[in-house]
Amino acid sequence: MENWKKTFAVIWSGQLVSILSSAVVGYAVIFWMSLETGSAEVLALAAIAGILPQSLLGPVVGVYVDRWDRRRTMILADSFIALCTLLLALLFRLGIAQMWHI
């Protein structure tokens, strides 16, 4: 009976780190874009673009995600986000990040 608590704690901790780091990266990208352009319009559009996919797709995709294997779905989604973040970090590290990359 105690095994489920350990499994829950591992999954919860992993999701906490994943969601928190994704939020920090999203904020940093929006902040960078507003500093690069100096435009309030770009800041607003970037903030909307960060929220819009989740707002529009969340209610629709939720029906399908409930039918899929949750473990595989979480692994694939978090892996995709990690890959995109890694590529973006590499572009910034090399100093070649442009607006169109984002």
C-alpha cells in the first residue's frame, strides 16, 4: 500500500520541476523579446502566444489525452518541451538567437 505514495511523489516532483522550469523559460523568452524590440506590442503578443495554445487546445485535447496512456503522454510531452528548450538554449549560448527562432 505504501508503494503508491512513492510513485505519486516521484511523478508529482517531476511534474513540479517540469512545469516550473517551463514557466521560467516562457517568462525569460517573453522578457528577452521585449528587451530586444523595446515594443509593448511585442510583449503583449508574446504573452498571448504563450497562453493561447493551452487555452484553445486544452479543453479539446483533454478528451483524447484521457484515452491515451498517461505515462507515455507525459514522457512525450515533457521530452518535446525539453528538446525545444535545449535547442533554444543552444541558440542563445551560441549568440545566434533571432526572433523568428521563437
